[in-house]
Amino acid sequence: MKKFLILLILLGTSSMISAQETAKNADKVIHATYDGYDGDGFYFINQKDNQKMLFVRISPPVLKKFDLMDDTSIGKLFEVSYDLEKVGNSEQPVIINLEKIYETDSNDD
């Protein structure tokens, strides 16, 4: 019974930590149009301010989900979730999740 109780406490603690991490990263979400890849990294244009953002790193699960080195995703709208990774004295954005946003035609009645 003690082992079961300890297991429940550990599972609850890990769930809380995971939820806190998700909440921490939630403010780093943008809607952006994919603009392509070059030797420097992956470029997205933020829909909010039309600023181009460079992402040098993308998490491996995201790269498995979307082949961004292929030109077929250029011009597509994505929800980009990212975190800032400290590199030397600066921080670089790293994509941690990517979801394609499907635009609908608002004229359909």
C-alpha cells in the first residue's frame, strides 16, 4: 500500500511539473507563415507584426512531423510554440511544437 501511495504522489508531482512547463511556454506562441530554410535556419513571418523570425533549432519530434526543408510548406500558416535557449550571452528561439493552421473561406454560407 505504501508503494502504491508513493507511486501516486510521484505521478501527481510529475504531472504538475509538466503542466507548469506547458504554462511557462504558453506565452511563446505565435501564428506565422513559413518562409523557408537556408543554411542559417528556418524562417517564419510573424502574423502579428510581419517580422521575420529565424529559428536555428527545432526539436526532433517537430522535424519528424513536418519536413521544413522541403519547399511544400512555404507560405503555409502555422502556430509556432517556442522556448528561448541560452547560447553564450544571448537567447535563441527553439521551436518546441508546430501545428498547421488551416484557413477557411469566410465567404462560405
